[in-house]
Amino acid sequence: MLAYPARLDLAQTPTPFYALDRFRASLQDQGLSVPRLWIKRDDLTGCLTSGNKVRKLEFLMADAKQKGCTAIITSGGVQSNHCRAVAVLGAQLGFKVHLLLRLDRDPDPVGNLLLDQLLGAEISLYSKDQFKQLDQLFSHWQQKYSDQAVSSYCIPTGGSNAIGIWGYIAASEELQKDFIREQINPSRIIHATGSGGTQAGLTLGCHMLGMDTRVEGYAVCDNAAYFEIKIKRDISDWSAEYASAVNIDQLVIKTNDQYIGPDYAVAEPAVYQMIKRLALTEGVILDQTYTGKAFYGMVEDIKQGRFCNETDIVFVHTGGLFGLLAQQDLLNC
Ligand SMILES: Cc1ncc(COP(=O)(O)O)c(C=O)c1O
């Protein structure tokens, strides 16, 4: 049993875990050799708090409470799922929430941004250039709150830091139970990686639990070299904080950066086709920024025979539905 820090019970877990048999059959009908495909439905961690973020926020929000903070400052893209989850939980738990949002695109009040506004979060919008000084923006607002005698708690983009890592260490334990129940020993866990926290937690969790399942993050923005540095740094902070004897050099940080596409939050038509195909065969909705790109990449790799010697692989669905709803023009339904 791992010794977890303070945690709030916020996520609806365990999330469902099952095989995508109809989707797999549709690939086999094309003559492809396809391992059994399993899905972990972390898009169902809660309606408004849906996705991977709430698992991290169970620990981050508990820490904010313990430290006596009453305001939370966090950051992300204008359609950030993480920021929306913080806005929801802030309203639920009584924190003031201040979101520093990067203008990746036109800030139409739709999708996550609409919810952020509804939930009463204070929003400051910044250009991509201004966002390069994100540390200074955090310091600026923290100082402002401090001047008003308000104690604020800063959560980095995506909630990916030493404390947030615990969320996907806990999810690794849940996955291990799923594997035992289904009597499988998957060779690989695949998921979308953006700020690296999910990948860090799963990689560390599987390692500490002695699971021989490789974790592979499919990048949606930065390249593999970036994730190697970012994830190792976060894990090393985690290790220093929680005095674990984990040998970081033994961890394999595996990132696939072949399917990022044109840009962060911009996807090729083939990704939208894949979103529709999974929706039609399984009733599962992916998004264009994260899960759609990762799932598309996984299927391309299956087509290229990359996993032909593997029997079971797992896809972690990390959410993103509200971001997709801000893209109806591109869905062309
Ligand atoms: C829906 C969704 N999936 C995946 C990710 C990537 O997770 P992480 O930031 O932990 O890498 C994010 C956030 O960045 C997300 O919102």
C-alpha cells in the first residue's frame, strides 16, 4: 500500500474499464492484425469535472486547503479542460478561482470558456507572447492577492507537478485492479500527453507497483525530448518531497511525438474522421486536442504493425468533451 498525502474525494472512481470489441472488429475487417483494445474511461470521472484533471486535483485542492489558501490561480489554453475542472471544484469547495488563459484562438464564449464564465471564475486573457512569461504572471497575481490579505495557491498548467503526480499513481492502482479482474496483462498503456502529469503518474505508479506494462504518452504539443526533461523533473521533485527510494534513472519515459499534427489544439481531418468512427462503433466521444490525436496515432501504429506481437493494449480516455463542443464547425456533422 502506498502512503498517499492528504486527498479530497472528488473523482467518481473507479472509472469503467472494458474492451473495444466493435472497434477492434472494424479494424480486423480491414485485414489488420489488432491486439485486444481496452479503454479506461477517465472521461467519466464526473460530469463537469470530467477527465484526467480531477484525479490530480484531489491532491492539489487538499494541499490548498491544508495550507489555508482561499484563492486558486491556475493557467492553460483558452479551452483548457484543466482550468474548467478547477473552476468547477472552486465553486464546489468555496475557493475563489482565477484563470490565466492563453489565447490560442478566438475566445468565443463556448465550450470550457463558457463554463468557466458560468462558474464565476475570474479570467485574465494573454497572448501567446505574454504567456511566455507565465511565471511572472503567476507572481504578479499572487502579489495582488497578498496585498488584499488573500492567501492564494498556484497550480501549474495541467496540474502537473509533484503533488498532481499522485492522481495517476492512484489511477495505476485502479488499473492494476482492472487487469486482475479481467485476467489480462497488457503490454502497453497509451494516453494523450500535454503537460506530462498523467504520464509521470502512470509511469511512476506502474513502476512502483511492479507492473510490467509500458506507459506511452502520445504527445499533442511538445516533442519527446521535452517530455523526457519535464517528466523527470516533476518526478524528481516528487521524490524529494515524498522521500521515496525510487531510482529515477530506471524509469523509461516513452513519448510518441509523431502525431502532434499542425499545432496544439489544431487537428488534421483524419483525426476528426477517427473521432466519428469511434463514436459510431462504440458510442465513445474523443476530442480533437488530446484524446482524438492520441487514439488516431495508436490506430496508425496498429496499421503499421507496431503492436502486432502484443495481445492487449489499453487506451486511457482522459476526457476533453467540452473542448470538442467548441469545434462544431470542424466536425462537419
Ligand atoms: C482531455 C485531456 N487529455 C489529456 C491531457 C494531457 O494530460 P497531461 O496534462 O497530464 O499530460 C489533457 C490536459 O492537458 C486533457 O485536457
